[in-house]
Amino acid sequence: MSVLDALKGVLRISLIHDGLARGLREAAKALDRRQAHMCVLNEGCEEEAYKKLVIALCSEHKIPLIKVPDGKMLGEWVGLCMFSPPRTTFW
């Protein structure tokens, strides 16, 4: 089992138990309140200010940061996006 496979499982379980802060606003609040146990960031994020904010909050509060190479894959894992079998977005 790879790290990304394990992360996918953890995110699915967290989603079921309503334990995910999704999006910049929710994530920043959770990080600043120190409610987050870890943070997952899309490496392909084009907004440098967003990346700097998340990285700074994680380092300030000593929260582990995991970077995922594919944003679409991450969106699917956390329930923000769904894909049909040929991997075309339908939501």
C-alpha cells in the first residue's frame, strides 16, 4: 500500500465522520484554531498566496503537511468532485 492509497482511506473515513475541513476558508480556520491533525495541499495550486498561507499556518502550529500531486484526485477523495468511469468530471 502506498502513502497516497493510505491517505485516500484516511480521507474517506474522515469524510464519513464529518471530520474534514475542505477549502481554503475552512482549512485556514481549522489550522489557526489548532483543530487540524494534518493538512493536505494540492501541489498544482496556482495561487501562490494560498500555498504560502497554508504552509505558514502548518509550520507555525507544527501541523504535518502532505502534498498531493493531482488536485482532481484530491478533490475526488474529499468529496468535492465526482468522476464517471472514463475519468470525466460530471459534478
